[in-house]
Amino acid sequence: MALFALPRRGVAPSVASCSLLQQLRGVCRTAMAALQQTAAADAAAAAAAAAAASPAPASLSQGDQQQQPEVAKMNFCNAVNSALHIAMGEDPKTMCFGEDVAFGGVFMCSRGLLERFGRDRVFNTPLSEQGIVGFAIGAAAEGYRPIAEIQFADYIFPAFDQITSEAAKYRYRSGGVYDVGGLTIRAPYGAVGHGGHYHSQSPEAFFTHIPGIQVVMPSGPREAKGLLLAAIRDPNPTVFFEAKMLYRTAVEDVPEGDYEIPLGKARVAQQGSDITLVGWGQQVRVLELAVGAAVRA
């Protein structure tokens, strides 16, 4: 299994880079070995649990309320956490990793995962975004379902080549024989008022122009859970951007159980006849305020 792309010709990695790569390879090999040892037993347990579980997840549109018998107030962060617990619980080959992920993450979106699923499937990584995504690509190529976290979307650029040159092209360059469709990359984006220029960027436009990967940006807690579950299960690599501003400020009624919201389908937030406004992620909230101000004017 190849964990990293080869260096460009004529460019020799520095001593520090070699040391970091060796450290990262050691962590990755240990994690993969542990996963392979426990996968068979976990698969049997998961199969038994699935047999007793509820039916397949419902596919919900934004206006569908009939399939939501049990809902709870959740903020954006709690909705993401709920989705991660469901995804990890249904497939023993699903794993979560990144910087501080085992501790719950800087925003606490991965809290409780380590205690429930163990260090073989939930673990911290060295501070190397290229290495995080490179390992995730290798794991996905081997049939695992990695959920890799980039701690802040601003830090995703060291992994840009891995995402655009490796993950996005993996299926195409093999003629459809191989793929990394199980790959999901989560990244908190946007400004919160005090993050500065290294913790406030919204880099989604770079990735929307790359064929072979999906970009998903929910605008609220209900979308966050349903779209994240759909992205994790979708057979294509996905970059999932989460608005930091919404983690605690956005609260909605969210189904407590398993559900999906279809990818690639726009939500019509409000019908009208004169102007069309299009937005995604956190900006949808801004557009809703703008529409309200226009109606009152």
C-alpha cells in the first residue's frame, strides 16, 4: 500500500522532512496493523448488530417531516458528532484521525469516539496535513473508510497535491479498477471574528474545479448530519467543509436516528418570483437575513 506520493524528480527531501515522514509512516503502519487484526472480529460483531438494527437510513429532503418521529435540539457540532458515531458504529473499517482528534478535536466534534471505538480506530496524527491525507488515501485504497480531519481548512493547502493529484484521479488513472471512494476529509472553515488570516479562510473554490472529488458544505445542523452520513457512504472521495461560526450558534431540530440528505441537490429555502440568490454553507444564513431585510424594506 502506497501511503505517500513520490517526491518530484530532482527534489531531495530535507533531513527534517525525512524524519517526519519516518515518524508518520510508523504511526500509520501501527494503526493499519491494528485495524487488520481486529477487522474480522469487528465485522462479525457489526453484522450481528446490523441484523438487530433498524432498517436502512431514510433519505430525507429539506421539506420532509414525515420520517422524523424523534428529533432533538442539536447545534452544528453535536450534529456532526452524532453522524460520526453512527458511521463508526456501522462499519468496523471506518476510522477517524487527525490532529487532536482522539482528544475530541479543538471544536469537540469527535468527542466520545476514542472511548467508544478505541485507539485502533480513533487516533491522533503528527502535524502533517500532507501525511494525514496521504495515509487516508492509502487506507481508502485498501478498502477502509477513513474520515480524516484537517484541523482548520486553512491548513489544507499542504495536502492540496494529495487531494487533487492522487485522490481525485485514483479511479480514472486505473481505468475504474481501483478507487478511494471511501475517503472523507473534514475541515472547519470560515471566520469567527478572532482567528486571523491562518484560521479564517474559505478555500472551497479551489476544490470545486477539480473533477473526481465532491465538495459538501452544509448550512445548518440538520444538513450537517444528513449530508455527512451521505458523504461518508458515497462511493466517491469527498471534502466536507464545516462552518466554524455555526458550530455553537446554529441550533435546529435534528433527527436523532440515522438518515441521509442526498448529495448534489440544492435546497430551495424560499420561493419567489423576482430575484434568485444562491449560496452555500454559512453564507446561506447571511442570504436569509438579506431576504428578510428586503421584505421589510
